[in-house]
Amino acid sequence: MAVALASAAMAQEVTLRLHQFLPLQAAIPANAIQPWIDKIEAESGGRIKIEHYPSMQLGGAPSALYGQAKDGVVDIIWTLMGYTPGRFPVSEAFELPFMTGSSDAPSRAFHEYMMENAIEEFADTRPLVFHTHGPGWIHSSKPIANLEDVSGQKLRGPTRVITSLLGKLGATPIGMPVPAVPEALSKGVIDGTVLPFEVTVPLRVSELVANHTGFETNPSCLMI
């Protein structure tokens, strides 16, 4: 009887809606999310279909994504936990400065860490995967050659941990979701933003600022 029920469930067609905040051409949607969707649909023989809604096409701000999944407004979301500061405190260990310098091994470590230590924070959803991204760089209209140059600049920070760090370095930290960054840069609301390079391309950040500053492995040094 159990086998029969499983067979019946497998025969049903399912359409799931996936909602996220970046445009389709951005690195993660183009090279990770969409290939994963294609793989699921192919390996299920078309039984499972996933409708991909980028750039918040279903409405709401990026900070609302987790709630949309929790409340069943959508079926799957991809988001940043930094958009809901304080809600997932255990995960913030991987937001500390200089924790990661790439996105490969750190992603595996982050997923393992979260599954072993923080899964209770997601009891109202079913996490599929946790991952990091490339290291954050400061993309700014004013040059930054040393830590002192951060002081006095209005810089967008991605998480409460990073905005706190920027404040301690003398900057005026401003929190905002990724889609709001280009307009904020163009209007002078911020002087710069902390973003991984892979996100700057679809946002055309290089057309808005001329300086791109990253940290070397040695945290006491900056590299241009």
C-alpha cells in the first residue's frame, strides 16, 4: 500500500514558483539557479516544473522573501539572510570579516555548519542549500587606498555585521537591498557599496563608480 501511494504521488505533476531578487543574467541566477531548475525538470521527466520569477516580479521587497516562503505565498525562494537582520543570528558567524576569500570551499563549510548548528532557525521552512558568494569589495566614487579613506564615506552594507564594521571604520553605513544600489549611487545617496564582483555586472556598477577596493588575505592590507 505504501508503494502504491508513492507511485501515485510520483505520477502527479507539480508546478512550483521560485522567487528571487536578482535579474536572470546575474551570475547566480544564470549559472546556478536556472541550471538547477533545468536539471530538476529534466530528471523528473517534466513531472516537476519550476517557474522562475527574478527581480521580485511577484512583488514585495527582497526582505519579504523569507516570509513569502514561510507563508506559502511562493514555493521556493533564494535570498540573503542579511535582509532580515537578527532573525538568523547563528548564521552571522559566516558574515564576520575575513571568514571567507572565495565561494567554493566556504559554501560547503557554510552548508555543513548551518545544517549542524542552525537548522532550528528555519523550522518553518525546508532549507535546500546554504552557500556563500565571492568576497565583498567596496565599489566607490571616491578612491580608497587605506582604511582611513573609508572614514566619512556613505557606504551601503549588506548585513548588520558589515554595516557595524563600516561604522567602526568611520563610514556612515547605510543598509539597503541590492536592487536599490544603482539608483542610490546615481543620486549620491551613497558614495559606495559593498558587493561581490559577480553582482556588479547586471547592476552596471562599473558605469556608476570608478574605484573597486578589496581586502587581501592579510586583513591589515587593502588592495586596489
